[in-house]
Amino acid sequence: MEQLYTRWGKELDGDHVLQEYPRPLLQRKSYVNLNGYWDYAITSKFMRPETYDGKILVPFSPESVLSGVGRQLQPEEYLWYRRTLSIDAEKLRAGFRLILHFGAVDQSCRVYVNGREAARHTGGYLPFSADITEYCQGKETLPGGPAHHRDNEAFIVRESELVLAVRDLSDTSHHARGKQKLRRGGMFYTAQSGIWQTVWMEYVPAHYVRELQTEPTLEEPDFARGSVRITVRSDVEMPVRIQIREPGLYMEEKTEARDLPAPPIIAEADGLSNRELKLSIPLVRPWTCETPYLYYFTVTMGDDTVESYFALRTFSVKKFLSDTGETEIPRICLNGQIQFQNGVLDQGYWPDGLYTAPSDAAYVFDISEMKKMGFNMLRKHVKIEPQRWYYHCDRLGMVVWQDMVNGGSSYKHWFVTYAATLFSRKRCNIRDTCFSLLSRADKRGRQEFVREMKETIRLLKGHPSIAAWVIFNEGWGQFHAKKMTETARACDGSRLIDQASGWFDQNGGDMQSIHHYFFKMKFAPEKERVTVVSEFGGYSLRIPGHSACKKLYGYGIHKDGESLNAAYSERMRRMQAQIPEGLCAGVYTQLSDVEEEVNGIFTYDREVKKIV
């Protein structure tokens, strides 16, 4: 495979990698970014190495060229990280707590601070944190490592040692893995492992804001009134003050709300943490793709102050008369108005960073370029991005369909791909209770999927750009879709749900969700669910010098740009013609090439725009 670089990867400064505040929905004024060069080693046993193999650039996985390693971690191996932490001893003596945050570590890891285990986590797509205050006050032994002694007394060190041990079973296990595959090819891509999102830490008061839960409401029928319910989560009940500011637009490139003058306060309230506070919004500016107004607010609780934002908008399904006036057709609505969601499948892969974009500007490029082409929606495909990506969708006005990350044992493609395509063609629905055929025989894997689905919704629920949760894709690890839909709905009743994208439809959720690549599309609008083509197109063109692989994969190979654009234009014309018949959304495959799959609007390195 030929190594490609994006323009952002070429310009990467290893001493200043992804420095932006990584959690836009709960920000403090200061934090310590821990991205940069760490020691690393790969071992065959779970024993801390005496010497390390070299340096790795965090947060890029060792499989990526930007990490400086370029080595595939195998399921039987362990990946070790090490670095020192500069500790502000005065803050700890003053009673502050030190919280260590990991955006995502794939798949399972143990965290050690000064030789003591501070955290364990499994799940390669979700963040986790650890209060490491007490671990900066003493030391003990890591497995196989040297002992440290200090007369058993508590003490605060100005430098602490941080060590991670990571294991990644990749597609040999039931864990969530998305499109990763140890033997990449076709629609599956290079597996990656270890740290792949920002690592950071922050000092907080003894009692601090742990979480913010916001429930904005835009009231029908005129959508001229709004309110928001906010719950401040903390370990003990404390007085809180909430101040909401005038809504603003933050669409300009490089605009950060925290760097701008604060708008006037339009609503405020006092209450207690862990109890819901409802505030009426006197100035209503609904969020739309054209005017994505955001309301920033400040929460003060004791010595802790945090910033966040929300938006006023509703996504719903409503019925409208057809053009003939004879039938009612369910339609997707944004703020009560019909919105055809014209989308693109977004895999979130980069040739130099794999799962990790080389810079914040790279996210903005992808989102902005799709908006320029007339798309108003991105389907984030079987991957959870860093929250910065969702923040940019929020502020730029890009609707998001968020997939849950698929897992399960090895897929039986003769069943979930080839046979399923024919079944869907004949409109034969197959029940998803045969766990072995759908790679969900392991009960632990099913339980883990439920936990991670709930965690995904909890994590991302505050982002106004998200319109829909996509629970299963093409039967990959699918099981009990109706029950999973009920569970997701209980977690968040404000979004639409695509229960089963592609096939293995169980007639639930809000969407009749069709994948259309090979046959002439046939559909009949349903009475309650909207009809969407959640994948289509996939037309391929290899651009020499901008393609990673000589082998091609796609759904219609083209030899030149003229042929590709003609096919794309005709396909989009046919798509538009089906809107009066009841079509409510379409998702073109895909935003960029990924390895063998050269069916992107852009090449893998984002240098050539193939569809214009």
C-alpha cells in the first residue's frame, strides 16, 4: 500500500498536536494537554518492559505513519506507553483534585501512575477518566517493574510517571471495532490500536461539576417559544448558578466562542446540583443548517466554573399530503418544516492518521466542503469521533446521523451481505434472533453492546446537530433490534432512530432504511415510518498518485472523471425525482476514498475532488 499524506499531516508539529480543548460541552478555562512524544514498547507478555522501543506521537495509533511507529499491534501483544507528568504540587496541597482524561484507547487498557493502578477500561471508542490525586502521593510496583520506597508516608511529587498497558483483540473478539480488520481489504480497513484521541488532565476543586445534562425544548406549533432543562451533576449537592447568554452564530473558520467577548445574559437561575433547573428562553433563535444558532451558558458551583452550549431545534416525523393529495406521506422535519436530508457517508479515516485526524482544521475541511456541495447531513459510519468533530457540525450547521459501533464475532458475509441483498430485494424480512448467523452468540458481547450504546447516547446527546441514532448496519452483530430501539428511545426520545440500516429490518424505529447499490430501487412509502436510502452510489475512480492501493473496490468502476460525474449526476437526478414519491433522505457513499475503496467524492488525501 502506498503511503499518502494529507496537507495537515505534512505540516504537523509534533510538539503541538491537536491542542484544542477536547470537550466542548463542558469546558474549563485551563487544562493540560498531554499529546506529544511518549515512550512506547510492544511486548509478548503482560510485563512492564525494562527498556522502551522508541518514541510514539500521541494520539496517533502505532499503525499510522504520523505516530512514527508504523507497526500493527497483534491480538497476542501488549502495547506500553510511558511519559512523565509535571504536577502542580501547590494546587494539590491546596485541596484541588487532578483528573486524567483519555478521549479513546482501543481496546482495553490499564493506567498506572507512579507504579499504582489508577484505572482500567475496555471499549475502544468511548472516553474515560481517573482521579489520580492520591496516586501522586505515593508509589508502588508495576507488574515486573522496579519497586519504589519512601518510608510509607504520603507525599506529593512534582513529577509523576504515567504508564499505560494496552491490548487490542481487534476483529478476533466480540468488542466494538467498526471497519477495522487485521487483514484489511474491500470495505474493511487497516486496524488501529492504542491511544487515538487526545489525552489531557485538569485541576478541579474538591467538589466539581462532573457532568451537564441539557434538555432544550422548542415549542410547537409556532416554534416561537423555548426553554431548557439543565441538570448539574456533582458528588454532593451544592448551590449552582446558571447564566444563559444571547444566541450567536459561530460559523467563521477559526472562531472559538471561548475566545470571543461574552454575549449579554438573557436568562439565569439559582438552584442545587443534581436537581433539574428549567429556564425559559426569552430570545428564540432556532438552529437550522443555514443559521445554526448556539446558546452558550455558564455554570458556577462553589469554586468551579464551566462553560457549555445548547441549541433550540426539533427533529421529528410528520405526515403531509402527497402531491396528488390522495395519501399522507411521513416526512422528516426540522423545526416543523420538511427537510430532505441530503447526506454523505463519512467513514472518518485518514491516510496518515487512520482514525485520528491530523488537525482540527481537517475536520472543518471535510464538513465545510460537503456543505459547499449542497449536502446538509453526514452519516458518521460505525465510528465515534472526538467531540471536536460534533462541535464543528453544531456550529457549522451540519446534520449528523450517528451510527453505533458494530461488534460481534467474525461476520458471515455469505449471509449478511450477499444473501441479505437478495432478501431485501424481495422484501423478505428475516428475524434477528439467530445469534450465530448474525455473529452475536456471545452473551457478553450483547451485554457490552447495550452498555456502549447507552454510553454513546449519553456522551453525544448534548450535540444539537445529531438528528438520528443508527443502531445496526447491514446485520453486523445485530440482535433484538426492536428491544435495542426501545432502550435507545428510553435514553433519548428527542431523536429519530434508524433501527437497521440496509437490511434485516424488524419494522421498528422511525425509518424504512434501504441500501441501494445494485438493483433498480423499489419502495413503497409506509404509513408511519419515513423512507430513506441510507446508502447508495459508491461510484469508483482511482486517481494515480492519490490512491493508496492498486486494487480497487467500489460499486461501479469508472475510468475517468467525465464518466464518474455523469453517473453521479444521473443518480442524484433519479434520487431527487423520488422525493415526491415519499423519499425523505439519501446518503451517498462516500466522502473520501479509504484504502481500496476509491468511491469517495475526494481522494483519500483530500487533495483531488473527483465529483464536481
